[in-house]
Amino acid sequence: MSAAIHLAGANLHYAAVAYVERSLKALLASAVRRAPRPAVRDVHALRDVTLEIGPGERVGLMGRNGAGKTTLLRAIAGLYPLSSGSLEVSGAVRGLFELALGFEPDATGRENILYRGLLLGLTPAQARAIEPDVVAFADLGEFIDYPLRTYSAGMLVRLAFAITTSVGGEVLLIDEVIGAGDAAFMAKARKRIDDVIARAEILVLSSHDFASLQRLCIRGIVLHHGRVVYDGAIDSAIDEYRRLNGLV
Amino acid sequence: MDYLRKIWQARYFWTHLALSDLRTRWRRSFLGALWSLIQPLAMTALLTLVFARIFKTDMLRYAPYIFSGMITWDFVAATVSSGSLAFVQADAYIKQTRHPLAIYTLRTALTNLCVFAFASVGLVIWVLSAMPGNFGWSWLSALLIYPLLLTTGWTIATCLAFFATRFRDIPHALGLLLQALWFVSPVYFEADVFHKAGLAALVDYNPIYHLLQIVRAPLLSGQWPTLTNLLFALAVPAVFGLLAWGLGRALERRVIFYL
């Protein structure tokens, strides 16, 4: 099966009630309050997004904070429900959104390979099967048998990236985190992503780091206030992003 | 059905979560798992001393009654109150992968069931040595308590978790409600006390009483639980299971906005 992502006219609203009226007290208070409170409207996080991403594509996602990068990735992963429009994803989705997640700080790196593997839906046998590969790729030396609390951010990235890319799956979504890796790691990550793409899979990477975007991606998408404002080659996408934000 | 299948597919993940909860609970304490036994035992000793005097009953017979009530009630209270926050607690996982939400309440129920199972072994040993005459085939029926407790705790916790994620007052209100429920149920007080006081309805129509009878009838009197006991004990998970299913259909996808 070849991987693909189709988004057509996708809109996504964050329910504003989630940020106010958290408690019954607030709910009751609003019933008796005479002066209306400043209305909090639903956050319109994605506006009419239409995208086609086909097998073997590697896409870089750019935009300022709050432009909708993370929301778009999480919507593709099926975590956030769309308020309108359609989303079809073929292929198993693997997301790398937040680093410390699914990790247990008191367990060793090796144990955490098992835990995160289980989180991603592997059986214990499968998780043990990917272990040598992950250990080799993460290249943490003796630290692999140390508790995770002793790891630096860069080491966490290496471990998390190694696990997520070893698990397999056709659509790889990576949010920001990759920037914490050092240069040697970036070179390895690039090779790894080449392998992933060679299997006709998809990479969508969101980042503020133009250098890693240029190294890893071919196509670039610029988001601005929840809209896709540019979609094309990565270099021109970076130029467009710079122009849009007055960085030139 | 598809939902249940997905829960089954994620089984390695939630069993791992439950086990790691148990490890955290017992880590770095010298007696470790034994605390799950010592705590209710000590409490039972205390309550027996007082209640046996007040109600003028035989201490040796009354103590296992209190103990059986205590460990079962502890399971229900712990599962319901911490289960209501299961989604909030698992927000990191929910924001990262798409597993059925019910696995997070299942994790809470499973963790507490292990604690209960451990304490229940203590109960069995106690009853075997104190009242060996009760031993018989009827004891097989007591095994039903494990699946019954698991499904009861799981379904109630799932229903509550949907609300508690939005209204963070629920856990506080729940403490009050649980105390009230405990007070009107024959958890520590004997059913006869309620009957004599003309409060028979609090026993006869109380699912908590019937659930407790699944353990108490065989272990403490050597009898089979009645069909009524079983039907009441099954009705609770059935009702809450349906409710949880309905709530899940309406709210499951939106929970992530409230985390």
C-alpha cells in the first residue's frame, strides 16, 4: 500500500469552552452575572486547508508560532477532529510530537525502547526485535543502560527519533523536536529519512530551522494564521516565509 | 465491537501502564506490596475493636466481615476517584497517539484490581484458618468477584472520566458522594443492623450489598450467592457500560480539547 494524505477544505476549531468555564462554579457564576464577559470565540486553527501529499514526498512545514503547524500535524495523525472538510490518510501514521512522552524517567534507555514501542502499538516481541537497531542508531554508548533522567535533550531526541523510525509505518510526522540533535546526528537522520522515503513513505516535518528543512525536505508549505499561503519547492517556500515575516 | 477490538490490540500498552503504576506505588518502600495487606488489616483490627463492642457481636466472626467489606470498598473508591482523572493523567499519551480512551480507565481499574487481588489472598488465608468449616464448592463463585469488580470499576470510571475532564470539580464532589454511599451501605455494618432499623431497602436494593455478597456468602457463611445477588452485581456494569458507550460516541474525539 502506498502512503498518501488528502485534505480537502479542512477547518479545525478549538472549542473555546475548554479554556473558560472549566468548573461548575464558573458555569453557575456566568448564569447570574449581569455584565457580559468578554466573549471567547472558538479558535479557528486551520482554515480551509487543501493538501495532497503523495508517496515518497518529504514536506517541510513552516509558519510562525500559532500558525497551525502542530495542529495540522495532529489533525493528520487523527488526534484532533476536523470541524469541516475531509481528511483521508492511507498508511500507518507515526508521530514524533513531544519528546518526553511515553518515556519513563526512572527506567533505562533500553527499557524505554520497550515502553515506547508498546505505546506505538508493538507487541513485546516486536519491541525487542527493533532494540538492536535502535541502540545502534541512537548511538548513546553506555548511556543506553542509564536512567533517562540523566539524558540531555539531544540524547532524548536521538532515542525518540530512532524508536519512531524503527517502528515502521508509512507516514512520519515530526514536530519541531529534531532541531535538538547535533550535526553528526542530523547527517544520520537524513540518511535514515532517505531510507524511509525510499520505501515510498511520507515525511512531514515542522521546524523553524531552515538548515534542517533544506537538508531533509524537498517540498515546503508555509502556514499563516491557519491558511496555506505557499506550497512549492522548499527553497522558494523559505524565501516566501522570510518575505511574509519581514525577515529579508 | 470495533472499539473493543482496538482496546484488545493495545493490550500490551495498557498492561504495561498498569504494571508501571504498581511499580511506582511500591518502589522504594521496604515492605512494598505488603502494605496493600497491612493497611486494611490494621484498619480492620481497629474497627473490629470498636464496632464489635457497639453492636455486641462476636469479634472473630465480625472481623473478616469488615475486612472483606474494606478491601472491596477500597477498590471501588480508589478506581472511581482516580479513574475519573484517568484522561487528565494520561494527557501526554492522548496527545501523542490515538488509542481508545477507555484503555486509560482500564489501566486504573487493573492497577487497583491487582491490589485487591493481593489483599483478597490475605482474606482467603484468614477465613481458611479461622473458619475452615466454610470451605466448599461455593467458594468457586467467589472468583466471580474479580471480573465483576473490574467491569464495574472500569465502566463507572470511564463515564466519570468524560465529565471530570471537562469539569474538574467532579473528583471533589465524588469524595463526598462515595462517603455517603459508603455510609448507607452494609460495608462495615452488618446487613441485620439495617434490617432491624427498618432500613431494609438500603440493603435489598443496594448493588453494593449484592456485590459484597458474591464474596461474603461463600467465604463467610459457606453458601452460594443468590441469583438476585448476581443479577444486581451484573446490572451495574451493564448499565454503566451502555452509558460509557453512549458518552464515548458523543465525546471521545473532543476530550483532547479539554486536556
